[in-house]
Amino acid sequence: MRATVQNYIRAERERREENGEKGFSLIELIIVVVILGILAAIAIPTFISIQGTAETNALKASAANGASVAAAAYANNTAVTADSFKSLNTDSVVVTLKSGTTLTDFCVQAAKNGKTQTSGPGC
């Protein structure tokens, strides 16, 4: 099949050169469009998967940062309040203390668009 297409393209090219025609034949343009379609069919699902993974990893990072804030507060014998996580609540991400009141049993939760991730020794 491949040899047939290559022979056809070569024959068309020779015919165009003999007649002084310039440009691409219809079959050459169709082949290019098919190749671009195949590449798009592969790239789009891959991009969507990468985007979902990046969002999950961003939530994990926010939860871990919240756990660091809570651990620092508990280590300094300071109460953990909603204001403790105020700087972490960006881009629709909401970081809250899910449970626990000591350095060894707290759990911090990061949520965005219905997805959640947790971090801390009590999770």
C-alpha cells in the first residue's frame, strides 16, 4: 500500500514537472490532513490527562503547605484558625483544618471544584 501511494505521488510529481505545473496535488494535501488528524487524536487526550494530574498535584501541594502551617502553629502552642490558612486560599483552592488539635493528630484538607486532598499525621 505504501509503495503504491509513493509510486502515485512520484508519478504525479513527474507529470507536473513535465507540464510546468506548480503546487501540491490533492492527494498530497489529503495525506497531510490525515497525518495532522492522527496527531491531534493522540495529543488531545494526552493533554487532558496531564491537565488533570497537574490539578491533583496542585491540591496535594496546597494540603502539604497547610499541614506545614498547622504543624508550625501547634509546635509554637498557637491555635490554628481559618486565618492561619488565609494565604493558601488562592485560585478557588480552600485549605481548612479537617480534624485534630495536637501536633500528632491534625489533618489538613485542600479542596477545589469538588476534588479534595488531605495531608497531616491524622489523615
